[in-house]
Amino acid sequence: MASNIHYLLCFIVLVLFPCSTVAQTSRNISLGSSLTAKNDDNSSWPSPSGEFAFGFQQIVKDGFLLGIWFDKIPEKTIVWSANRDSLVPQGSKVELTSDGQFVLNDAKGNQIWSADVYNTGVYYAAMLDSGNFVLADQNSTYLWESFDHPTDTMLPTQSLKQNGILYARYTATNYSTGRFMKTLQLDGNLVLYTTYYPQYSAKSPYWASWSVAKNTEIGYQVIFNQSGFIYLTSKNGSILYTISANSIASQEFYQRATLDYDGVLRHYKHPKSSSASGGRLPLAWSTASFIPPNICLSLVEVIGGGACGYNSLCRLDDAGSTCLCPDGFSFFDPDDKLKGCKQDFVPQSCDAGDAPDEFDLKEMEYTNMPHLDYEFFKPVSEDWCIQNCLEDCFCVVAIFNNLSQCYKKGLPFSNGMIDPTITGTKAFIKKRNNNSTLKDGRANSQKKKDDSTLIIVGSVLLSSLGILTFILPLITYVVVSRMHSRKVPAVQPYQGMNLKYFTYEELKEATNEFMEELGRGASATVFKGVLACDEGKRVAVKILDAKVGESDLEFNAEVKAIGRTNHRNLVQLLGYCNEGNHRILVYEYMSNGTLATFLFGESRPNWNQRRQIALGVSKGLLYLHEECSNQVVHCDIKPQNILLDDSFTARISDFGLAKLLRLDQTRTITGIRGTKGYVAPEWFKNMPITAKVDVYSFGILLLEIICCRKKFDEETEDEDQIILADWVYDCYSQKKLHLLLEKIDEAKEDIKMMEKYVMIAMWCIQEDPSLRPTMKKTIHMLEGTVEVPIPPDPSSYTSSIFVHIR
């Protein structure tokens, strides 16, 4: 029975399709004819039946699109456009010139678009009743036709040949080139891709004819016939795959097949009259069929944000796919929900020591987020998975399934989907318990804590004032007596090292009782100081937090290692204090602050300064890795840890301060070191940690130096640019590096050098540590003494989250 139906379908198709038999009535448009874009006046050339029109449609205020549309329905649905990426203002003109050229000029006479018909003998133009706009010679041979240059839509009698492409529009109201494309590849496979990356890269399509129809023959063209059948044929005409098999009477319905802005290819029909719709009003487009069946489940990317963008959730309903933000998140752009979502609350800090009970995890059933997991556990309980995520400052989402598997994700997460078929899997999404939002800022949240603390402390002090008045003289007498009778034992200076020993009182005096704070990290606070004993020399006094709980032995070993380093690209350790509970390191003072302030502030360093800074950091790392007496793996290279001296020389700071890394040590997430975004993937697996972790961090830092932009910028207007490393590689692979320099004019003159630096950075951030160069080779590439080979795609590992592909 099925075979008979297939043969019947083939017969209908072959009888109804041949384009040469379809009557093509037209009204010729003669040479010298033109149309002008005018407000409130859709200037156009209609087809003989009036069903289609060619001309200008006003899309936005003083923004016109030259296109083709259905002219007998209220929506005036546009099916083709010439200038989708460059709207033209009022007064713009399209003209069929006297010498047969067909051009669109803006109001100032600048050419915006033209048909490729130079010196071909164009004699007239015509808008056909099929919806095809053509340029023909004296013999009515078509020299150019819109059907051969589709935008996002196919019409009955139109075909898509090999290498033909449909590009979706950007949003429902923005006709510019969007995020999705449909193409019949040269290998005969009809595919749907995202436009973020080249279609012939290693990236897979989210729908392909080969995956649903196992054919040995090569696809030759996609045909849309007048009866509503859309199918893929081989060169000999045999049907390889049917995309839409809806028999629709062309005399009663308008039809179109459109790749919509959400990535779904839909076959639409629209009744031409109320009788065709069965008397139901209003008349409107309805969907006859669509592919893929569920975009939420189909569009799962290793690179990219998925069907709805980063940090979002996709759900299929009767109206199609819907994009949602998890609780505590909101859309980047409510008018363009495919851009994804952003966090609305102050995220859990790895530095400020947020307590796990300040956060909660919201449970979502039938929810999953494939790919971009940075850690995986099994078998574990659901409670263990939840608690582990709460205690992990990197964790934003935990996925738990009925196989007792726990997947942890950081920002940004991707491929979020909600579907009843996702049984046995649920997501737990982290949210702050209080009302502290990003708008309020962390300072406000911290201020509330501080205010509460002050109130409690003040109350205790006031209630205890009477007691203190009585016992204070006694305490003073006892303390003074003991000070005279004995001194606090102090650790003696290290032997054989040029380090000065400071008492706590000396450093307290030097910093004016720790008055001027220069910075604060996860385990220490830095204050500015002036050494009276050293002719007023300025220093940076770093106080290690007592809660770190390191033993004297560990502290001593650390000072010995740091104290022996001496390099112009490292901040020099001058001395230390190890007195009682006070463990303090004294460094030379860097007058120009951190690279982060210099790089991301209003006054950015010029290209030559940035190159010198990059080279300085690389030389400092080489010294740590290979040239000092004890190898040091820094583990936290980032702009905040690169200081600039009086001459803006880069000086690495904070290496090994919390704990020196043993070179044979392996770590999991529970022992992670470093800062989100700069952490090498091997930290998230049970792999040996080597100096290559610093190379990875340097690669991310080098990209920031090149672009004067942070590694992760969720405030950017373009979703493709959220993760800096992914965007840079995209620009590099598509030979569009100039896009990185739109705000950095002086680097445009040295685009070749910048391209080389990008290639070096891409080698440094390879997911496989063995592919990364050593710092010595990195310096040779930066200095130009060795050639830089073409780097492979570092993939989405550049988000600094190890991808565990399920």
C-alpha cells in the first residue's frame, strides 16, 4: 500500500511540476523605468494578477526594503528582498537603466545593490504571477531572476539547486540575515545549519536529509511544485526525500516555504478567500508542515547557545518553540529572545566567600542542557548533587538523572530544553536567596551585611560598657606588665635570602593601621604602605587571611620559593612577617595599578604598549617555568594579577601565594585553583597539572590584550560576541579580523601582526595540553623568530569550562 502511494505521488509530481509548462504572464517593465521609496506609499510594480508586487516597503522609520510580497493579503508578506542587510532611506531609487543595468541607489546616489547582468543585453523586466521577478532579453530569455537568488522563502514552481541557500531573517520584524540557513550541499545532502560557523566546518547540521532518508543517490535539487509538494530529487528526477506532502489547491491557497527566524523550515498556506477557508475568519497563514519536528531537541550545539541562546530554555508548544529564562534570569533583549538570558542577581563569588546557604537551587522537571558540563559524577544521590553544586562557586546548574549521574555547569550554559520526553532528568538552577540583584551591585549586598554586623556589635558594646569601665584599668595593668616581662616570639629571617623581616607593629605603622586598601582576593588583602626605615619607599603589604589555615611549615616553604625569584617581569618580594597569627608578605609597589584597569578602562593602552605587555607577561612566565631555581606554576594568570610599574612594564604578581603547586599533583573541581574564565580544562578532570595550565590562561589573557575586551561579556549587543575566544576564532576562520578592531583604530594598520597574535592565542587555549606550546616557544612566536602554524579550532572549551559530551 505504501509503495503504491509513493508511485502515485511520483506520478502527480512529475505531471504537475515542469516549470516550462507553467504559464508565466507578465507586464513588461521597459528600460529607463524606476521606483522611488516614499513614506506611506508602497511604490511597486504588480504582477498581472495583482497577487505579487515588486517595490519598496517601509520597514522602520525612514528605512525601506526593496522586495517582493503577496499583494492581495493584508500582511503584505515579503518573500524576497534585495537589501535585507542595508535598508535604504526615503528618496532611494531602483532603476532599470537605459543600458540594461538594474541597480538600487540610496537617496545620495550611492549604489546599495545591483543584479549581476552587466553587458548581457537586458531588454525588459517583469514581475510574474509566480512571484518571480525577471530580467529578460529581446527573445524573452531570462538573464536574471529572483528565484535563483532566494532570501528566506521558496514559492511554488521554484527550485533550490546545489549550493543554493536560504538565510532566515534575524527576528520576526528584522529582515537582515539571521542565525539559520538551509542549503543543498554539493555532496547532495540537504541540511539546516546555524550561521555562527561555516557550514563546511566540523560543526554538524541540526537537521539533514541523510539522517532521515538513507539514500545512496546524490540530491540534485529541491522542488516546490504548485500542488504543495516539496521534495528532494536526484539528477535523474527520482524523489529521494519528501519535505512536505500536503496536497493544496493552488487556485484556493497561497503557499510559501520559509526558513523562519527560529530555525524552523515551515510550509505555509493562506486561503485566497473566505470560501477557501471554510468561512472561518480572519484569513491568515497557517502551517501545513515543518522541519525539524522539535527545534528544541534538534538544535543541540557543542559550539553556540542552542535553539534559544545562552542561559535560556526552549520549550515546544502548539504555536511553535518558545524561549524562556530560568528563575533569576531575564532576556538580554525582550524583542529578540534568541539572544539568550542574563543573570539578574549577584552571582556566587569565589573570592568574597559567599556561604552556600545564601543560595538555593530551583528544581525543574523534564529539563536538560546537553554539553558544556565541566564535571561529571556517578553514582551519586540527588541530595549529594545539589549540595555539591551549592558549595561550588563555579556551579550554576546541576543536572541529575535516574542513572544517578550528576552534571555540573557554569556560565554560560547552553542547549537548555524543556520537553515531556526528557523523563528521569531534572535541572537544578542556582539562585541567590536574598533580593540582591546585579543592578543593586555587590557593594549594596555587602553593605547590608556590614550594617547588620555593626548593629549587633554596637549593641553588645553598649550593654557591656559598665563592665568595661570597671575592668579596663586592670586589663591595662596586666598587659603592660606582660609586655615588659616578655616579647612576642618572632620567626627569624630566612638564611641565605635577601628578604627583610618585619614585625607586625612595623607594618601596622607603615600602612597607617592598614588604612589604604589596594585590592582584595580570595585569601588575602593588600594595603599601601610607606617604609620609614627605607627612606619612605612605597610598598604593597599583603595580609594572608587567618582562615586560610596554612601551617607555618607551608608558609615558610612558600616564602622561600617566592623569595628566590628575581626577574624584571615579576613583582619582587621584599620581606615578610610571620608573627603569631599574622602572616604578611611585603612587595614592591606598582604605581600604575593592574592591567585590568588599564586594559578595560576608558584610557586604553595603544597597540604597541599591548604587544610589549603581552611579551613581558610571557617572559615572566618562562622564568617561573624554566629559569628560576624552583619551578613555579602560577595557576592564576589574569589581568588583575598583572601589575604595571612606572614605565608600564608588565609585572606578574600573586604567584603561588595561597599554596605552591606540586608538579606531580592532580586536582578535581573540589581543589580548583584560579579564576573562572582563565582556568585550563584539565583542572576539571583527574589530569596532572603542569605548566601548560599557565599557557592556557596566558592565551585567554592574550585575546583580552588584543581586543581590549573581557573574556566573557554578557552585556554585548551581539550574542556571537559573548564568549571572546569563540568570537575571535569565528572572525579568524572567516577572515573577518577587522571586526575585532572597530573600536581600536590604531591596530588596523598592523592587521597582519594582530592576526599572528590571534593564532598564537588559539594555540595556547587548545583543550589538549599537549597541543599547547611551551612559554619558550610562545615567546619565539611572539618575537617572530619562528613561524606560527595555522591553529585548529579550540572549540567551545574556550569558555574555560571542560566539556563532557554525553
